Amino acid sequence: MNHSQLKPYEKSARATTAVWGDDVLNHQPRFAEVAVALLPASLILATATALLVALI
């Protein structure tokens, strides 16, 4: 494909590209956000540990 054939695809790719602002990238997570994000993982690990202990 030459350059003229790629132009429509380039325009559509630019139209669908997400643009991130600086405030989103520099956001420092609060402790509550981190704790809520880790809650499901800790519950899964606790369940897996309980199942392994039950097998022994």
C-alpha cells in the first residue's frame, strides 16, 4: 500500500485514539482506593489457602 491508500485508515485511527490529560497520569492513588483494589485479591488468596489447608 502506498501513502494515499493509508490516509483514510490513519484518520480513523486518530479519531478513535484516547487522549489522556496530565492530571490523569499524575494521579496519586489514595490509601482507600488501593485497599479497595486489593480486597478481591486478598479474598481469593484466603479462599485458596483455606482450600489447600482443607486438602491436607
